[in-house]
Amino acid sequence: MKKLFFIILMFLISYTIFSQENIAIIPKPVSVVMHDGNFVIDAKTSILYNTSNKEIANAIHFFTSSIKEISGIDLKKNQHQEKSINFQIKQIPNIGKEGYQLQITPTNITIAANSNAGIVYAIQSILQLLPGVRTNAILKLPCLTIEDYPRFEWRGMHLDVSRHFFSPEIVKEYINLMARYKMNVFHWHLVDDQGWRIEIKKYPKLTSVGAWRVDYTNLVWGSRPQAKPNDDATYGGYYTQDQIKEIVAYAAERNITIVPEIEMPGHVASAIAAYPELSCSQKFQLPLTGGNYTNISSNYCAGNDSVFTFLQNVLTEVMQLFPSKYIHVGGDEVDKTPWKNCVKCQNRIKQEGLKNEEELQSYFMKRIEKFIISKNRKMIGWDEILEGGLAPEATVMSWRGEAGGIEAAKQKHNVVMTPGTPCYFDHYQTGPEGEPLAIGGMNTLKTVYDYEPISKELNDENKKYVLGAQANLWTEFITTAEHVEYMVLPRMLALAEVLWSKKDAKDWIDFNRRLQPSFKYFDEKGFHYSKGNFNVEIKPTSINNKLSVTLTSEIPNAIIVYTTNGTEPNTLSNVYTNPIVINASLTLKAAVVVNNKVMSVKPAEQKFVIHKAIGKNVMYQYSISKYYMANGNNSLTDGVTGTFAVNKYWHGINEKDLIATIDLAETKSVTNISINCLQKYADWIFLPTSVQFEISTDGINYTTVGKDVNNISTSIKEPTIKTFSTTFNQANARYIRVSAYNLKECPKGHPGEGKPAWLFADEIIVN
Ligand code: TNX
């Protein structure tokens, strides 16, 4: 009786442990059908496979070593046992090269696929159902049937090892994490201004000189001084060809192709440090220490044939190391000024009948593509390679938004989508308060999850050129393995699901449920990761001409608490349910509460000002930049004041003055006018030199009622908001004209010295 009770209990436990709801594979498989019962992996389990298939032998090795790591069990191979795990490569329709079928019954596991890739992915799915580290628990798998295959063929992750060098061990860890979530392209950014990271036997100075820079790691990227000729270059590193071969093989075992990026024609100050004759100026320099590009050579000379000989020799060695079909040649952000001032480049333009320097870049890329094609490979580059004409067979990586990708797909070129939003994983994922310093921007887990790589602008014919998408991890602000992990986890999991799973299977709440076992895995393995975006979004809306706000959070089932009296919200504060009507000037603060704990590091905060110009029309003498339209034309009279987040609420204008005229629709008595402006040195945004305030009753004749001159230095680097204002004797006005005068040029000593400055303004407050 006792025994029967025990059996029933065990059955109930095992039954409740596994059900459709708690299978937690990421990315979500195409189809999962649950059955009763379990398969237990133990010493009585054998694996069966065709030993003459070499490819499968790798996968078997990966599987058996993983099982040994988490349980100590040495699985028997091809022996008759009570239970077996059967690996088969055979022809299966409709699941493609990377798909797999997985069937688990109490006595057998069958893994079948068209190729080794599918076998590897079936193994990854199994591993996600097992503990991540060694425990004493028995290895129990639920009985089920899975059929699974990816939506996109390019599921990429990029890592910049130039701005910071990461050891082969860290690179392997990155590859391993990618593999667990079925990502299959590792874009290895091996060359940039700040370091050349790949050994090239023919040009040893590329690494003996180009891989080392003067160490200013203690200073923020943008404020590092440039190296002087006799400085000690001690920071850096590179991969030997042997290390690269090993990493390529390690990745291949996990069905990951490594696409090497050998940047050209710009972003190569490191190569020029090694061989100054490659640049137009041919002057000696050291690799860059950070982001200061003044007075250095960053481009190859496009008029010098020996540059092409050099690049062909480099690429030949690169192609010997990397079997990848695609070779990435960069092509981004080429400052064409040195070419404009170079006799050789100008001669090339003449001889080749090119129109300008854009076409010179196109000439450069086409010449390199010809060489790459002659070696039976394909060239891929950043979207700038569209400018001046795309090379005949080039694949485009679209990073400045999706426009380049859309354009290339329309020209019937293959495309990989990696738009800054949401694919740049060097951007913040929450905060920014409480987060490690990042380059800027905000790509939350949910914005990544919501990403759709096929733009609506593409028709059925052009869609097929979108190979997939990729996240990029640039490392100007990232120097450790822990920080790398933190920036990609868990966002990579969201992207993995976007790229693998069916589009209509997207389910944010279910994804969050499935994330929990991954979080546990990261904890057990000691990986650093972001626990989520606990920010509250405060969204002003106008309902029946009344200003009201909605509060939202990305966290499923989160409670939002808020205050309107300036105090910090806590678990006892008002709980948000419906839009909050704003009928007086106030500051709203809101935070997320989960399990009775305030989660937000800092509450979201927004100031509202109710004044006489709310909702009134604004006209501008010079148009506001289309990038900084905030909530539209009347953003300066919406009652919502700008915060330090540049992309919200502010109207931005480049080089020109901001001259705004408000029509109050009727004559009102006025005594005070003000406008808020922003200075954000790092983003080239400066306070106006002065602001002039005028009023009028007829819109023709204006009277000046004040002028406020800026008293804050343009060299202040901390983001600063300044209110410019004037108070005068009560006067009647229907029209208010506010003229904020642009600094016009970035000041001396600024990285953008002499280039157009931005002016950012928000609420014009009229009382
Ligand atoms: C732009 S993306 C770059 C990189 C920077 C990155 C920082 C691209 C092709 N160029 O050189 O590291 O922004 O987010």
C-alpha cells in the first residue's frame, strides 16, 4: 500500500513538473506536443549513432560532454541498453537544413535532422530542459514531440574586440551563449582605429604595432587624450592564427559561422600606425586611444595601388582562416576629407571618371568585391556601401536604421538588418540611473522582442532578400567579460526568438515565463545579466483637450505606484489604474512594484506645467529637425517639460536659430515668459547664446519684453537644463515670439569643433 502511494506520488510529481506551460525552451519551438511520462538519463542509457558519419561525431561529443558536466554520467556509445538516445541524419521534408525532430518516450529519445546543424539544435533544446550545472537531481526529461526549424538563416551576434580586446576564453564563452539560444552567425569585428586584432603573417607590424595603444582605460572613451609619438603603447592584444583556427572550429561544432570583419577604407588608424604608407598623409601615428579623431589618419589612401595589394594579401590570409561564405569589409563612417586633399585620390577620381569622393568609396568597395568574388566568397558591408553605388553582388548590413536595408533589398541585394534601435546592445536596456555607463540610447528587452526584421515597406518579392538580423556589441564602454554578459543577457534571448520562432507565435508574457529558467541558469553559471526593465513610461496624452497621462511598464503583471507631491513613491503610494488627469502644475513620480518591493532604481519623473499657452499653435521660422520633433509641432506648448532624455519632448534644430511664434488664439494678459533649453556636450547640444522675448496683439508689430543672455559655459560637460525667462509689467498679447540664438558651431576643444551645433528647447511657459 505504501509502495502504491509512493508510486502515485512520484507520478503526480513527475506529471506536475512537466506540462506544456512549463516547458521553457527559448527560442520557442515551432511545435511542442506533450505526452505522459519521463525519460531518465542514467548509467543505463546508451547513445546510438552511425559512427562512420564524422559530422555527427562532433555533435555526439558535444552532447556526451555536456551530460557528463551536469551529472558525471559517462553515456555508453552504441551498446545495447534498456534505454537509448538515437541520433539520425536523414531526409526530412519542410524543416530545412537547421530544423530537427525530437521525440522523447520513457525508453527512447530520437533526434532526427537533415544535417548536423539540426542535431546540434535538438541537443540545445534538450539541454535547456536539464539543469545547467551539476546537481544531485536525476536527469529527467518530459515525454514530448518537438518539430522545430528557424524563420531566418542569419541569426547574428557581433562583438567588437578592437575597442577592447577580449581573450579567446571570453570569445568562446560568447559563442557558447549564442549557441544555447540557436544563434548561428558570430560577426567578429577584428579591426578598428583602436586596435588590429588578427595576426597576419605577411604584415607582422599590424599586430606588433597596431594591436597596442596607450592605456587610458581610466578615462571615459570620448575624453581620452591622443597618443604622442613616444608614449608607451601597452594596452591591447590580438589573436594568433592558431587561436583563431581553434575558435573557428569551436564555433563550427556549435553550428556557428564566424564572419570576420576587416574594416576598410575608414576606421583603420591601427593599420596606419603599423604601416603609415597606407594613408594619404603617410605620417606616423599610434592607434587611437579613444574616440578623438582630430589630426589622425583613419583612412586608407584610395589612390594608391599598393593599398589594394596590401588588402588582397590580408584578405587571402583571412580567407584561409575563416571558411565563412561572407567576408565583412566594413565601409562605414568614412570621413572623405583626406581623400579630397590627396593628389593620388584626386588622380584616381579623374582616371576612373568618378564624380566625387562617394564614388571613390564605391570604386574601392567594388575593387575589393571583385577580389573576394574571385575567391568564391561574398562581400558584406555596412550600409554606407550603398553611397556612390553598390558593388554588384554585395550584401548590406543596415545599421543606420532600416532605410539602407530596405533600399538594398529593393535593388535585389541580400540584407542583414541591424538597426541601432533595437539591435545595438551597447545601448542602455533600463535606467539609465543605476546602470553601468553606456554609449547612450535605450533598447529594452521588450523593444528587442517586438522587433520585426521584415519591414512593411518590402513587398513579397523583395522580402526574401532579408537574410535575418543581428545585434551589435560595440565596446567603447565595455571592458570586462561580466559587462559583455550583462549587455547581451537577456536581450540576446529576445532576438533569438525574433529570428527563430514563428512570427505569429510571439507572446511577451509567455516569453517572460520562459525567461525564468534561463535566469536560474545564468545565476548557477555566474553570468551577469539584467533582471529587467523596471522603468515606468510616463506618457502624456490629450483627452478632450485635457492633459492626462498613462503609466506603463514592460513587466508583465507589475503594479505601478505613483505620487504627485514630489515625494518618492513606495509600496503604500497610490496604485495606478486609469489615466491621471493633470489640471495643475505638478511633478509626477512613478515606480514598479513586484512582490511588494519597489524595483525601479530611481522612480520615473515628469514635471507638468499648466500655463496660458497650453495646447496653442506654434509656428517656426526655421523647421525643427525631423529627428527631434518630440510629440509634434506643438511640443513646446504641451505642458510636458523636457528631461535629460534627448529623444523625448525636446525640439532640436541644427545650426539655425529657434524662432517660435505662439498664437494664443485670443488676447490675454501676460507678465512672464520662459523657455527651457538643454546643454549636452557629448551630443553636440549647446545652450543658446541668448533668448529674446517679444509680444504682439496683431502678429505684425512686436514689442520686445526681455532678453536673457546665457551665463553657462559651453565647456560644461554635465547635462544641464537652463530656463531663460523674462518678467515684465502686465501687458496684453495674442502672439508671443521667442527667439533662441544658436551657438552655430561646436566650440573650440570640442570633438566637433567648427561643425554645426544643435539647439534643444522645450516648453515655452507663458503666464
Ligand atoms: C557606429 S555601427 C559605428 C561603430 C561604433 C558604434 C557605437 C557602425 C558601422 N559604426 O564604429 O562603435 O556606432 O554604437
